Amino acid sequence: MTGLFPDAPQVVTMDDQIKCAERELGFRQRVYPRQVQDKKMSKGFATHQLQCQEAIIETLKRCKERGEIATRIANRGR
């Protein structure tokens, strides 16, 4: 029902965050080579920024995995 109330607060899930971070990584992978070629960004800086974005994705995926494991453990007794 988000279409009826576009200004209503939306829940941002872990999957949403991972997909967004992956899209951002893809964007950077497409844009940074040209920035380096045009000397608007150093290769070292571009490489570091890509590594940072990859680390963000890995962190989010691990947090999601740990959360799912914790939920399964918590639900065992039910």
C-alpha cells in the first residue's frame, strides 16, 4: 500500500540496504575508471573507495546472516 501514501515512512530492510549498497558499488565501478582516466580522481583513491564499498556490502551480509542465525536459535524453544 505504499503507492497510496508515498510520503509515509517506509521500512528499510537489511535486504534493501544490501541491494542499495550493491547498486552503489556497480555505479562506482562504472564511473571511477573514467574519473581516473580524466585525472579527476587518483587510481589509489578509486581503488580504496571501491574496497570500502565492497566491505560495506560484506558487513551488511554478515549482519543479516548473524541476525537470521540468532532468530533461529531464539525460536528453537518455541
